[in-house]
Amino acid sequence: MPVRKIPKNHLCVTGKFASRKNGQMGGFESLLEKEYMLLMDFDDMVEGFEEQPVNIPLPGVAKGYTPDLLVRFRPDPTTGCVRPPLLTEVKHSDDLKKYAEKYAPKFAAATLYVLERGWDFGITTEKEIRTPRLANIKFLREYRNINPADDDDCARIIAVTRATGGAVSLPNLLAELALTDEDHLYWMPVVWNMVLTKRLIVDLDCAISDGVILNLPEGLT
């Protein structure tokens, strides 16, 4: 439950983000913050996240300091260890330099706050957010409302991928599925929806290209 309501602001983009992970709408106070939420929503290691999560008392500041997000994590599938919750401020690196003096007491207070709770505090900038992964997720998200017309379509794609050892390039997959340009137009949304829903796996940290390699998830190979 946010401790602070995000006000309308004519100087920056504000709005609501529909999180599939949280199962609800969450508020954002900048486009960069919305993009970070999108990354968290598609991160398998993230359990969930809360916007405007806590208010930290700050001497001389009546309203205190409210960081942008609190991110909670899932256990590591290999070790079982759980990363401490991350309280983070999302800011452009230029703003951090320009307003360093203003932010310093806030960040110092947040560092003490998380230390008492066993959390981590960090600052997240466009350098960590605006990556090939973000661009890929934005592309794939356009296919979130596209459902394959027939379950047999998904089964056929899985069968072709399995026959090639569990990994196939997009051109080779389409060569098996599509004979005409119209067929390509039919199959492409199905493929991207399967990638979005993780029925096919790609390396999201590399820009998706026409020759992208599609892999089956573990257990389907």
C-alpha cells in the first residue's frame, strides 16, 4: 500500500502501470520509473514490487523522504538463498549530479533505514534500465493480447524446435512452418507470444534480430 499518493505533474510523465506480477495497477512518477517497473515485471527473480513503499523521517523535512520502489525477490533456484529486499530511488544520472546536495541527506537516511531492517538501498539510473533487455521486453509486450488461434499451433512450433535439438533460428523455424508471406504473417505473432509467455526462450540481453535463436524451456527439450 503506497504511503504517498503520486500527484499529477505537468513537468514529468505520471500514470498507472498494469503489473501482471503484482496483479494490480501501480503508480509511476516518471517514464524511467515506468520502464524500471516493466523490467521488474519480467524478471523471474523478482517476487513483487511496491511503489512509494515507506516514509523515512528526515530532519527539517516535514514530509520526510519516500523512495520510489521496494523490490522483493524469490529464492535463488540453485542455492535457495533469497536476496534482501531492495529499496531504490529511480533517477536520471544527470539529475543525480545536478541535485547531489539535495539528495545526499535523503540517501543517507535511507541507508540507515535499510540497515536496521536487513534490506539494501540503491539508486537505479537509465544506465541500468535502458538496455537491450528493456527494448526486447517492450517489443514482446506488444503481443501480450495475441493468443494462438489453436493449441496445435504451439504444439507444432514446439515439435519443430524439439526436432532440431531444442534450439532453432527464427528463419529455420519459419521455413518449416510457412510457405507464403501470408503464412509468415500468421506465424510470427504466435512465435512472439510464445516468447513473451516463456514457452520459447531467447536471450533477452541481446537485441532481438531476424536471426534470433529460439530455445525450448528446460523440461521440454
